[in-house]
Amino acid sequence: MASSRWSLRNIYLYLVCLITLIMVIVGAVGVVRNVVELLYPAPVMAEPLPKDDSGKPVMSEKEWQRQQEVNRQSSQRWTIINLVQQAALVLIAGPIYVYHWRKIEEEKSEPTATTTA
């Protein structure tokens, strides 16, 4: 039985493919951006040691450097978390896209098979 090209089922399949394809593209861009961020991190701004109103340092130089290192590690951690999130988006949306696109291709080839039989 030949189904209309724009049946409700086909519209659903095309919409799912469109949405998942967009998700894969966004996820892939995010993966690339996060990999670049890990390989080439943003330079750390050299901030002066914080001082109180009287001009005395609030903390020691060693404590200040430790705090800067903690900030750098935190930034790296969030980049890795974002990388995993974007990779998961690609790994989940990709197979959903492929599955639905194959369904569309199967239905497109069905009418030709029934007309020749």
C-alpha cells in the first residue's frame, strides 16, 4: 500500500530527523569547542594580590597562588563536564537520527517495490 509522501507519519519522521540532526550539529560544535578549550586554555589574567583598606595584603602570596590554581582547575573541570555533555548529546541523538532516516528511506523505496510487483 503506497502511503502519501506527506502523511502524518512521514511528517513525524522528518521532524524527528530535523531535530536530532540539529542536536548532533550543536553537540559536535560543542565537542570541538571544549576540546580546543582543553588544549588551548584561556590565558589567566594577572591580578594583583588583594589588599585591605590599609594597603596590607589580605592573604599571603602562597595562598593567593593556591587560590589561582584552584580557579584554573575549576575552569578545567567545567570544560571537561561540558565536553562529556556535548559528546553525550551526539552519542544519543546520532543513532536516533540514523534510525528515523532509515525508516524514511525504507518508506521511500516501498512504493517502487509494490508498483513493479
